Amino acid sequence: MDMHFWLDPLNAKAVVHEIEEALSEIDAENAGLYAENAQKLEQELGKLDAELKGILAPVADKPYVVFHDGYQYFEKRYGLNAIGSVSVSPEASPGAQRVAEMQAKVQKLGAVCVFSEPQFEPRLVAVIAEGSNARSGVLDPLGADLADGPDQYFDLLRNLAESLANCLSGEG
């Protein structure tokens, strides 16, 4: 089960709706304000979804490998072609057999990019891409370098989309 459901903006819209209903039930006096704010945020999430589709559509068919298997909702939403992950769980480093399997998969399926994450050792990604034409890129699903604020979620998803698009198109 992939716990990263929030990487799909349409799931975020559903969460916003549930929060709005819960707050309205708890604080009925401000229900109108919660509904208004939720509607605005849902509209912004719809715009974000359209923006991300535009960024990712040109590279959607290009095969790539991620560091850990946590992008399924994002990949499904935008029709991306992830062919595997270096590690099934970010808590456990892959063994030599897994690394060899991923090297073979990258070469056999013609992965365009192999992505690391800022919090993990990038050398492993270089080893997996070794002997192939795959480029390396970085995906940050935690937004480690993003400024706090109301746009953080939007910036996080834009950064993921742009990192994918740049590497897969040969610009990153």
C-alpha cells in the first residue's frame, strides 16, 4: 500500500472537502467561511492538476526508475512510465541482488532517468545507471528545501513534475 496518496491533487481535493465538512460540523457558525475557502482551494488544485498535465504530457511515455516506490498516485494521475524502484522501502537499503536486478532492468527497458532523493545516498543511483544511457535526476517528495507557507504543497508538486520533465526530456 502506498501511503503517498497526497501526491495526486485530486486526492488533495477530496481531503479538502472532508476537512471542510468536519470543520463545519464542529464550528457551524463559520461553515460558510470553510465552504468558501474549500471551494477556492479546490479550484486552485484543479488549476495545478491542469498545469502538471501540461508539464508531464510530453514525457509521459519515457521509462524511468525512482529511488523508492512512493510515487504511484502521482504516476497514475499523469500516466507516467515508471519501470521500477531502487528500494521498495526507504527504510531499507537494497542488497547487491536488487542493485544487479535494477541495473539489468534499466538497460533492458531503456530507462531514460534514474532518480535519487536528497535524503539518500546518490552513489547508489549512479551504480544502477552505470553501463546504460540513463541520466540521473533528483526527486524530493518531502520538499526539504521549500519555504513554509500556503504555496508549499503546490511548489512540491510542481518541483516533482519539473524534475521529472527536465530529466526525461534531457534538460536536467
